[in-house]
Amino acid sequence: MDFLVCVADERHEHFAEEIVETIFLAAQQRGTGIARRTPEYVQSKMREGKAIIAVTSAGTFAGFCYIETWEHGRYVANSGLIVKPEFRKHNLARHIKRAAFDLSRSRYPDAKIFGITTSAAVMKINSELGYRPAHFLDLTQDEDFWNGCCSCPNHDILERTSRKMCLCTGMLFDPSEETSSTVAALVHIDIPIPQQP
Ligand SMILES: CC(C)(COP(=O)(O)OP(=O)(O)OC[C@H]1O[C@@H](n2cnc3c(N)ncnc32)[C@H](O)[C@@H]1OP(=O)(O)O)[C@@H](O)C(=O)NCCC(=O)NCCS
């Protein structure tokens, strides 16, 4: 199956509704909470060039992820990763996460890149990209980021631990700890930009 993975732009805005719905349904199925995003928010990310989208060669939406900055660009989070159920297990999440990682590195080369997740697939992909498990106190302390956890059914755990730990694992890529092998991996990644129809 052929997919095009690229930086999203205005041409992909019509997918926003489907993206938000797919993320919401997946969270319901997994029993996890998410920082619920509106289609307008997803569209703004596309216009800002801060989202990665995957579409099939037939033009069907297949996957998505966006980047957000915290503490004035000191931290970047790759959030909202979703692959439509029928396209899973094709390495698509791996390609989307790599593209989001490259986008983050090129736009915010000095930022620490982080995420919190319960997903085994995401932990595996993040590790491949050079993230390591990190204490929540090493992640951004921006209130707005953590407020995104309020809709999670496990939020009481986060509150009880004064935001030090929860069921999610924190993962962090620190550019100051970058190894040469990570740099070598970066230069081989190509993000194709689709042609105008
Ligand atoms: C998690 C998700 C994005 C993975 O997408 P995907 O395209 O199927 O993942 P990939 O095919 O790129 O798989 C990457 C690796 O993760 C593994 N993996 C995929 N799904 C997995 C799962 N449910 N459990 C354990 N490992 C899994 C794959 O086997 C692969 O490793 P391998 O190459 O060593 O075998 C997708 O299942 C999804 O959208 N889930 C719902 C939303 C979600 O959980 N988002 C993450 C929020 S942090």
C-alpha cells in the first residue's frame, strides 16, 4: 500500500473533521483521555506548517500528528498521533513520527522534544528516534500542557502525585545529548511535499 507522508498545509484542511473524530474514537476505545482538539485547531496547525499528514495514493486520510511548543520554544511536543485502524501495522506511525521529529528539529533545533504516552508502539518509535524515558519534572512545566490531561480518566493519579507521575511514560529527546548516530539518521529522511492537483 502506498502512502504519502508530508507536512500538512491548507490543501489538507478538509481532513480536519475526520482527524479529530478518529482521534476521539481511538481514545474512547483505549479508555484514555485526550486533550480534545477542535477541527479549527487542527486546521491552524496545518496552516502554520506544524502538522504531518499521511494520505493514501487514492487521496484517503490515513494518519496525522502535530507539533506544539511550550515555554517559548524551549520544549516541543509531538501530539495527536493517529493512524486510521484500517492502515495500522504498515509502519505508518513510524514514518509520521519520524517526519514530525525532523520537522521539530528543523524548526526548533535547540528545543527538547518530548511526549507522554501509554502506547507500546509510540514508546518503541520514540526510542528509535533517540528519546529516552524521562521524569515528568524533566518535561515542560507549562500549565497549559498539563491541563490537557484534565480530560483523562486517570487525571486523579496525576493530581495525587503533584504531577510527578501517572500511567503515561514521559519520553524526552534532548538535543544537547544528541549522538552522531542520531544525526546520521536525520540526514537520510526525506519528507515529500505533494504536488498541486
Ligand atoms: C499507536 C498507533 C499510532 C500505531 O500506528 P501503526 O501505524 O500501526 O504503527 P507502526 O505500524 O508504525 O508500528 C510501529 C511499531 O510499533 C509496533 N506496534 C504497533 N501497534 C502496536 C500495539 N498496539 N502494541 C504494541 N506494539 C505495536 C509495531 O509492531 C512496530 O514495531 P515493529 O516494527 O518492531 O514490529 C495506532 O495504533 C493508533 O493510531 N492508535 C490509536 C491512537 C494512539 O494510541 N495514539 C498514540 C497516542 S500517544
